[in-house]
Amino acid sequence: MGLKGFVEGGIASIIAGASTHPLDLIKVRMQLQGESNPALVQACRPAVAALNTPNGYISLHIAPPPRVGLISIGTQIVKSEGAAALFSGVSATILRQTLYSTTRMGLYDILKQKWSDHHSDSDSTAKLPIMKKIVAGLIAGSVGAAVGNPADVAMVRMQADGRLPVEQRRNYKSVVDAISQMSKQEGIASLWRGSALTVNRAMIVTASQLATYDQAKEMILEKGVMSDGIGTHVTASFAAGFVASVASNPIDVIKTRVMNMRLEAGGVAPYSGALDCAMKTVRTEGVMALYKGFIPTISRQGPFTVVLFVTLEQVRKLFKDL
């Protein structure tokens, strides 16, 4: 029973992750917008700076960068890097889903079964209170994130590489090459950079996503709105995707920036940690910067969650008698 839950969750997660990868890549690019500004940019908005010239100081008004949307960034990537660039880092996504999502889905299933009055698989979910579902999600998410963090760091870097000047690009050939280069150049510890953020985000996403799906599905079936089929699975999935997106986006922005920061030899890191990154982001870009990439987040989280749970339900049917 336990092993089957890991296999089912892993298959569904890999299919969902690979099919929605372009949206995830666009989300990462949007979250990094406005991060690397010239030194003139001040910690206030609108940005005003003073340029020292032989004739004295000249005040400069630096307009904030234009806001760029989901379609614009997607189009820009295709034009400048080619359509294949939308799948940059897909090997890291597959590895991440194999490690992270397989672990969290399987562990959540085990905890759900252990903590419920189980008579059958579907009945056990209905017998589990919402708070226990949330706690199961928090535990499963934290363990999964710790296991999958190296692939997560590699994925973020591979997705973000195309936005850098050519001479600054890391040019990882694959997820294995990315992890190998990071280990050699920055040390093994770099593979767990931002791991606290990854764990926190994974706890929030897993608790909100899996608990919301189970709860929404249970309510739909109890009230007789729909039968236990594709319609119920899609509806519950969209609810789960929306809740997970709203809850996780701020920490996802900070996680992306911390993982993507470049450490030069002898230089000072752009951020000393997650809190420093959050403070600098809010100070220079405003509070709503924490919701950068929200549209692609929900655009990706919605389809991802739908594909994830619809596939999971179908895989469960196939494996039911095994």
C-alpha cells in the first residue's frame, strides 16, 4: 500500500510537471524582474538618484521598469532564444518531481491512511478531519522538499539562465551537469541553498494543495453536486491550485531569488538570507513584488494541479487491483 502511493504520485507528478514546464519557466523569469538594478537605484519609490559631475550633482529620476506580462515574456523568450528555450531545465523538473513530489505524495498518502478510520481508500479520506489533512501535508511537504532541493536549485538556474547576458550564463547542459558544476565550483552546500525556503514553500503548497483537493472532492460528493468522475476531479483540482497559488507565491518569489543569486569569488552576496531578500525586495520594489509572477503561477498551478490529480485518479484505477 505504501509503496504504491509513491509510485502513483510519482507518475502523476512527472507527467504534470513536464507538461506545464513552460509556464513554470515564465513564472521564474517574471519573479526575477526588477531584481538586478543599477547601483543608482535607491531604496525608495519612485527611484531618484544623484549623479556626481564636474559641474555638481544632477538629480536623475529613474523610471521603474515596465511591467511585462505572461504572454509578452513567453513571446520574448521564443523570439530571442527559440521555442525550445521554453523547455530549458525540463530535465531538472523531471528529477525534481521524481524526488520531491514522489516523496510528498507517497508520504501524504501513508499519513492519511494511518490517521483515518479506514474501511476503503475513498472512505478513509472522508473520515480524516481537515486539520489532520493539513498536518499530513505539512509533514509530507517538508520531507519531500529536503530530498528534492538540489534538483530545485538546478531547475531555477537553468530556467533563469536565458535572461542573463551571454558572457554571464552558466550554460548547464543538463540537470546532472548543473548539480556537478555547482558541487565543484560552490561546494556541496550550494545544492541546499534556499532549502529553508524550499521546505517552507513545500509545506504550504502540499498542505494547501492536497488538503484542499481532498476536502473539495469530499464536499462535492457529499452534497451530490457531481459523481466521482472527471468533472469532480477537475473542479476540486482548480480549487486546490488557486489556494496553493495564493498561499505560496510570496515565499516562491524569495526562494527563486535566493537560489538564483550569483556568488562571485571574494564578493558580497546580494542577499544574506531569506529575510534580507524579502526586506530588500519590498523596500525597492514594493509589497506587491512578492506577488510577481502570480498570473503565470496560477496559470501553471491550475493546469498542473488538474493534470496531477486527474492523472493520479486514473493511475489509481489502473493500480487498484495490484
